[in-house]
Amino acid sequence: RIVYLNGEWLAESEAKVSIFDRGFLFADAIYEVTAVIGGKLIDYPGHAARLKRSLAELRMTCPLDADSLLDVHRQIVARNNLDEGLIYMQISRGPADRDFAFPANPTPTITLFTQEKGILSSPKLETGISVITMPDLRWVRRDIKTVQLLYPSIAKTEAMHRNADDAWLVEDGFVTEASSANAHIVTTEGKLVTRSLSTAILHGITRASILDLARGAGVPAEERAFTPQEAKNAAEAFITSATSFVMPVTRIDGEPIGAGIPGPITQRLRAAYVEDRRSNAI
Ligand code: PLP
């Protein structure tokens, strides 16, 4: 693969970052993941806007202006002949002598790489995924997309040890989100329910798109928290993320949701997302 590092295009084995980089020492870095379908970027404006917000929250600066950032996204797709998959972009505060306080004039480290991934078709779309519930033990600024991902990694690994695909995290009795996706249910009355925006969850770009598309598809939506029990009693459940779009959830803690197969509203919303976002890809 050809990767991008601080203005240079390099073979992946040639790309090196300092051991003093604050991304490495303090997880002092933010990231974005953008899906690529047919060589085009999906929902890019949303990802670019969230990047800006994450940077501002951490008083970090972007080494590239908006046009250059879009240009490197397009170039990395072209240089790797990427048809379907994802672009990972990370900006860290950069290298500095180890000290908890932010350095005064850091030089950020920016890196991008691609991964091939089947997004449009996946065997899990047929069956849906199973999730387990786990306490949400992450820090409380989940609205900032930092690389501080140890707890989500623990949760996902635990889910796999327990023969499930992912974890839904629970705080004060309510589901926050999945390890790396937003969580949604469809009630038996056919209403989409998803947690409202706050510092408790990442403000998912796919989540926002699905809420928009639900209105157009005649699916009423309610933004509020729900409990694991309400999810278990729901007609349908699904997760959203840039790399899975809309993925049905058919079991929670071993209990089937509804008929235990991907639900019709979930499938309708996925189809609407794929169609709309592909036609608006850039
Ligand atoms: N929530 C968390 C914790 C995530 O890590 C992600 C994506 O990585 C999402 C939600 C989904 O966000 P998006 O739809 O912008 O990919």
C-alpha cells in the first residue's frame, strides 16, 4: 500500500513516526474513517466537519486546509486503486518531550492509509450480528473521535470470546452505543429510536444520514435513550457506522430480536442509505 505521512507518499514499510509522538504516548490524536465505494468517498462532508470539531475541542490544528485534505483523500484512493473499502486518517498533536501539558508549538503528525473491505455485501447482512451488553467504561467525552480506543477494543474482544460479534455499551441503565458504531432499535409500532446527541456518544455521520433518510422514507424517528430490555423487546435493531453502513442486529445477550432475522425497516433504511449516499459520493 501507498500511505500518506506529513506531505509525503510512501510505501507502508517506509512510513515512520517518532516514539515521542503524543499520539503514541498519550493517545493525543483524533481520527476519521471514510468509506469508499466505486472509488468515491461516501458522506465526506460530514466526516470533514466532524474532524474540524474534534480538533477544536482538543485545541489542535489541522496541517492541511480543507481543499488539500479532500485532495489527499482522493489521491490515496487513486494511488491504491481502491474500489471498495475505507480511508483511515489520523492527526496527532505530534512529537514532543514527554510531559502531560500540551506543548506550546507542536507540529502535528497527519497520516492516511486505506483498507480494502467489502461494505456493500457481507455474509453478516443475511443473518444480522449478535451483541452482548457490557458496562460503558470509556471516558466521558465520547463526542470527540480520539484514538483512545482501549476499552472499545476490550469490549469487542470480550464479545468475540463470548461468541458474539460486538458489544452494546450500557451506562446508568441505558445503551450508549456499540464498540465502534451507533445503536438503534425499531419499536413494535415501527418507530426508529436512537440515543440523542450528547457527550455520551460519538455523533455518527451515518446515524445523522439515517435520521434524515428515515424522514423521507416515512419512518417516524425519536431521539432518546433506551434500555437493554427495551431493545430486547423491540421489533428490530441495527447499528450504523461508516464501514458497515446499516448492519442488522438480531440477538442481544443471546435473545432474538423480533423474529431473529434482519427486519424490514432496517433493510429499507440500509437500501435508502446505499442508494442516496452512492449517488452523492464525491
Ligand atoms: N460510535 C463509535 C464509538 C464509533 O467508533 C463510530 C465509528 O467509528 C461510530 C459511532 C459511527 O460513526 P460514523 O457513522 O461516523 O462512522
